Amino acid sequence: MSGRMGLRAFVGSAVAVGLMTAGAAFAQEFTKGVLVEKVVCQADPSQSYALYLPSAFQPSRKWPILVLFDPGARGALAAGAFREAAETYGWVLAASNNSRNGPMRDSGLAARAIWVDVLGRFPVDERRVYAAGFSGGARVASILPLVIEREIAGVIGCGAGLATGTKPGELRAAAYFGLAGLADFNYGEMKRLDLLFDPSGVPHRFLFFEGRHDWPEPSTCARAVGWLEVTAMKGGLRPADKTLAEAIIGREIEEAGRLEAEGRVFWAVDRLETAAGLADGLVDASGVAESVARLKAHRDFGRFPGAEKKRDAREADFQAGFGRLFNAVEAGERGWAAAVHGVLRDAGIGFLKKEAKTKASVEDRSLASRMLFEFSYAAQARAIELYGRRDLVRSAACLDLAIAACEEGLARERFLYFNRACVAALAGEKAKALDFLYAAVDKGFSDVGLLETEKDLEAVRDTDRFREILDKAKRAGSRQ
């Protein structure tokens, strides 16, 4: 169900309740400067959110608010990513503990519950309401204006763009800030969205940085909030503060200098152009235009677009071959280890793993990481489909592909091993199942409840080795 159609049924009641509670007094004291992991919504106790009030918070004035959405309903994690920014710039954070990847209607209900609750509890500056999210949560953030039936001051999309059917010109936000790591599999989507925003008339900024598909570092999130602060000054949503603006613009110029020193001229120009755009009509940034012109004349700046085009083409060609590669695993009667080895060789997985570590440029290393993730994720999706049909041999083969292509240290690696253990146990391969289960725990899997209840593991649960693995997981969980 698309976000737009699924929300019409309840959006009106959300606004009505919100207006009734907007003038309510600050009803409950919360500790300032401390992340509160769970605040239960008064009108809907099934909904809750993580809350952060900046240390300077006082109920006697109104405050900007950032409503946050994580794809796994991890409100504290989302708020933690923006805590530094909230403290620096004086924003209230409210991060849903219910919104997650899934039906957009459910996330819309979570967004509505937060909106109604914060209006009733806190002195919100209703001209400065912002939304942010990561991955699927970024798409939820883009529909907050639809949920509350009003334009908001800005949206921050981390690692993903807008909800299906939402166009930049229809966003109903005064500004948009996109964040994506160069190794994020949604990097291409965010690059394309940047271009789509250009004719929309919506002030926008896309910051690409060295990183993967995850919540950005707090300092990077603070860059987004800082940009929105200056944009709010220029749009008349807050008083101009020349000192604050100069500090925010200065960070862009400082990073441009570092990037230039590293030989990353294209990105240095990006930061300088951002600084110039923020400074225009607000503060003096003399010399920036000259620096931009100087760097644009550099040969490395001219070479970057062509190199990027080649990287995009290589990635697209790689993805186009997935069907043929996976069919090679499934074609035979058993489609087992020999086929897996051949597919990994034909896909160049070993070569890509080497590239991800040794390529000279960040962009080329990031490309290799994206391609590895895309292959691993596609193999995992195919394995799940085959598992659903109880085609365990081929499901196992696809999981072997997913594991082989997964870069070491990624959080998803432990879950791939856990799933592989489940398939092996169902297939009667008890020793192999326990080996995979041990590897999952060794790589950080610590969900004791799932180990104790997963039906797929019944065949191995009454063994000494399983009990040893379970104890290891319990010890690991107690240290987290």
C-alpha cells in the first residue's frame, strides 16, 4: 500500500486532536540533557517514543522539534544519532519506538501518536517542526507533513529518499537534507534524488560521506541540523545569528580544505559551494568563489564525473547478471558446493573483497563494498524465497553465496550464519547446523530467546554443543 493512499483515512483526526492539545500546559517533568528511552503516548498507550530535551530546555519558550523514525523501531538509537545536534542547537527529539519497515499506514499511526503527544506535553515551535529517518524511516519522515496536514520546516533523509509516490515538489517541507554513505547501497538513489530536487524549488542539500548503510555518525547528523538552522534563518523561521551561521559555514570550508589536501577535489568543491550558498545574503564568505574557481580548473575535478559514470555503469552491469548467476546454482538437481564456488568465481566476489580494502580511492573502495552488499542481499532474498518453498538444498546454496559475499564485521553477517544454521538443521545436517550456529554467536549473535524458541533448531537443541553455544550467547548478551 502506498504511503499517500494509506494515510488519508486517519490524517484528519490526527490534526483535530493535535489542535485540541496544542495549548496544553507542560504536564510532566523530564530530565534535561538525558535520553529517555520510552515515553508512553498519553492518548494511545500502545505507542511510545524516545525523548531528548536539550540541557538548556525551559518550558517558558517554544522549541524546534525533530521527529525521528528508525526502520527497526529503535527510538533510542535514532535519538542518539541526533543527540549531539539537539544539544548544540537546542532541539527537542522525539523518536518513535513503533515505526518500522512494513505497512506505511502503521508508521503513519506512530507518527500521528507522537505529534499529538508532543503538542500536549511540550512547548513546540510549530513553525519549526522537522522530521528525519534512516532507510525505510527516511521514507516515513517524508510523509510527516501528510500525517499532520501542514507544511514542516524540513526533512532529513538518511540512507534513503522519499516515500513511494512522493515527488520533491510535493514534499510540503521548506527544505530537504539528504545523507548517504558512499558505500550505502542506496547511494545511487540519493544521487538521482539530488538531481530531481533541482527543478523543484525546494532548498536542498545532499551530503555524501565515507560510510555504509547505517545511521550517520552524530557529527554528520549535526551537519544536517546546522544546515537547516542557517536555512531557517534565511527563510525567516528563526532570528538571524551571524556568529552561529559563521561557525556552521566555517565547518564546510574547513572540511573542504581537508578534502583538497587528500586529493578529493570534487568533494572539496561540493563543500565550498555549500558554504557559499549558505553565506549568500547572510554573512561574508569572501574568497570562497575564488577557491571554487581554482579547484574547478584542477584536472582531478574534471576527471571525476567520467570516473563516476564508469562506476555507475559497472555497478549496473553487475546487478544485471544476478539472475544468470543464481540460476547457475539452482539449475542442477542439487545445486550444491561446486556450483556455489563457480558462481562466486564468475561474480568476482574474491576480487571485489580485495578491491574494498585496497583500492586507492574512497569512491572505488566504496563501489566494491556496494557491489558486495547488493550481491549478498540478493542471494539472501533468493534463499528466503526458496526456504519458503522448503527447497532447502538450494536455499542453503544461496545462503552460502550471501555469506561469502558479506564483508566481515557487518551486523547482518551474524544473522546470515544463524539462518544458514536453521536451514542445515531442517535438512538433517546437525553437525553443520551447530557449526554455523557457533559462527553466528562468535560473530555477535546474542538473541537467547530466539535460540531457545526457533522451531527450525529443534533437531539440534537437545545436544551438549547447542547448550555450550547457548551459554556463550548468554555471556555475550550480558556484556552488551
